[in-house]
Amino acid sequence: GLALINLLPVSCLDGGGMLYCLSCMIFPFERAVSVCRIVSSAAVTALVLFNILIQLKAGFNITLMAVTVYTAVTVLGESA
């Protein structure tokens, strides 16, 4: 599960690094950064919604909560 979360296209995870490299090959630098920010924000939003659903259905999961908070704070910090 942790390996799959690490491959999410979020800028602070390995999937975000892959997304950045691929988008730099396709787009100019400014556009690549913009694409990465948009995709990272969408992926974090989906992760937060997934986390809320899991917390409501299965009970509290500290690991998923920690990963979600870390990624959300990192992506929001980069956007500012």
C-alpha cells in the first residue's frame, strides 16, 4: 500500500518526480511546472477524500492519516 501511495503524482513523492520529468520532456519549463502543480493538487484532493472515506468506514488509521497530512501540507506549502 505504501509503495502505491508513493507512486501518486504528488510533487513530494516519487510519482511526482516522474510526472515532472515526463512533463519537462513534453512541455516548456513553465508549463511543466504548472501541469505538475495542478496534477499534484488534484491527487492530494483525491487522497484526502479517500482518507475521509476510509476513516468513516473502517475506523481510524494513523498511517493513512499521517501520509495524507504530510502530502497535503507539502503541496500546499509549494503552492504558496
